[in-house]
Amino acid sequence: MRRRKPDVATIMKTAIRFVNCIIEAMGTKDWEAVRDIYQEGISTGNATVRTQAPTWEHWNNVHRPDCRLVARDGDTVLSAGPPLVPYRIVRLTPAWPRSAST
């Protein structure tokens, strides 16, 4: 499925919507709005391979607590930053044996 480019009017509405917002740390009270935004992204088919938003417990356990941001206009959460997941570097080894010449 190919994504349609948004028209200029849609881009301007989005830009104007964020003019008066503030960026701040996400709190647990924001989860319902963040989950709804996450689900909207899932519904596009372009955001993730997930089919539904996770529970708070799962999301809270797998995402870094120090990198959770929301864009807020008053009490309304307009957007949430992409959640960051801790990672570790794993050395991958090929599944096939190396030849004696390499």
C-alpha cells in the first residue's frame, strides 16, 4: 500500500496545531492519549508491524523512562515522541562455516 502525500491544507493545519504547544515529560496520566495516538499510527499500516497498541504494563516495561515526551496544548496531548527501547550490541556470527582461505 502506497502512502499518499498530504496536501498543503493538511500540512498547514498540523503546523498551526503545534504552534502553541509545549513539549514535556510524559506522565502515567498521559498513557490513554499516547495509546490512542499509537493506535492511530498502527491503523495507517505504516508505523509498525504491530496490530494493536500494547497495555500500559508492557509499554512501561520495555521503553526507557527518561525519553518519554509529549506535545501538549493545555491538558490535551497532541503528539507523543517515538518511544526509545534499550538495546545491547550482539555480535552476529554467520550461520555457515568460513572457508580456510578467509
